[in-house]
Amino acid sequence: GAVVSQHPSWVICKSGTSVKIECRSLDFQATTMFWYRQFPKQSLMLMATSNEGSKATYEQGVEKDKFLINHASLTLSTLTVTSAHPEDSSFYICSARRNRGAVHFGDGTRLSIL
Amino acid sequence: AQSVTQPDIHITVSEGASLELRCNYSYGATPYLFWYVQSPGQGLQLLLKYFSGDTLVQGIKGFEAEFKRSQSSFNLRKPSVHWSDAAEYFCAVGEETSGSRLTFGEGTQLTVNP
């Protein structure tokens, strides 16, 4: 079964609203989680690395104030897309790393902004 | 900077035929290489990975990949394709064996004809 859960799996919302996506490790503690973005028929691009108890590390070109990441516990990281607009519509995927172990991916969240 | 190229955007094969998906990488140090499969609207499943040792790596679902340093390649192969193998395949290079901070290729869409 899945070891990393993302919620919601699909969300549709109006332009200007903020949307929160959760990434949970179900049976292990994940000190580090990663957030990726995937446009339709394109590859995955790493957005940020989320470390429990500290600030996230963002990749070049990713707006920190636009994509807020919170990793408040060892099993949960959240990505909040603030004031979302249609160009933010995408498939967002997280992955979580076991302590000194393998990385597992979630099933992704499809975000559609109207 | 590291990069991954998958030259074939779309490949079509007949069920039972052999398959080879190409992947070329650019990385300054010893590469950690991965192949993932993604079904529509789903997350990623790890097929196999290479980080040292035998250059022919066996994975799940009958897949294998061969690391060729001289050609900077890590091609994925399967002797006999099944209809259920139809999906998007991503090659990726990472900074460590766990699969953290991955750089993905553009992906290859595999169609399997009956």
C-alpha cells in the first residue's frame, strides 16, 4: 500500500484563493520531503526541499511567497499556493525520504484554477 | 549542472515485442540514476536505480537498465512488453542513492498495441 499520502488528490478553485496541499508519510518519519511540479505532458521539476523544523530550500526561479511550505512534524509537509491563478494549474507531487533511506512518492494533487 | 535527456517523446511497440527507452545524462560526479514509471494521473513508481557496482541493473516488472559511462547513458529495456506497461517513463539523476532532489528527463510515453 501507499506509504506517502497526498491530499487532496484533485482540487478546483477560483482564481485568487489559496490552496493547501498535504503530504504525509504514513508509516515512517520523514525529516525531508520534496515538492515537484509537473505541467501537462511535461517532466517533473523540483520546486523545494522541505526540512522538518526549519525553512524550506527553494529551487531557483520558484517564488517563496507564492508557494509556502511548512514541515511542522516528521510526518507532514504542506504546500500552500497563495492567491492562485490559472497559470498555477498543474500536477503537484511530493516525495518523502525515510531517515537515511529511500524516497517514496505520493500520488500527486491535480490543481485546477478557474 | 546536472541534466537528463530522453530523446524519444513517444514510442509505440506491439505487445510481446522488446523495448528500449533511451536516457542520456550529464553529471559532474558519480551519477545516481533512476527510472520511474507514471500511470495517468498517478504518482511515480520506482522501477530500478543504479549507483555503483554491476552496470546491468535488474528492476521490478521485468525491466532492466544498463549504465554505460562512456556513452553517458542509462537505457531501460524489457524483453517482452505487456499491455499493462503502457505509461510514461521518466529517467532521473539524483544527488544520492535515496532519490533525493531528482532531476528528471522529459519523459517517454509508451503505447502498446495489441
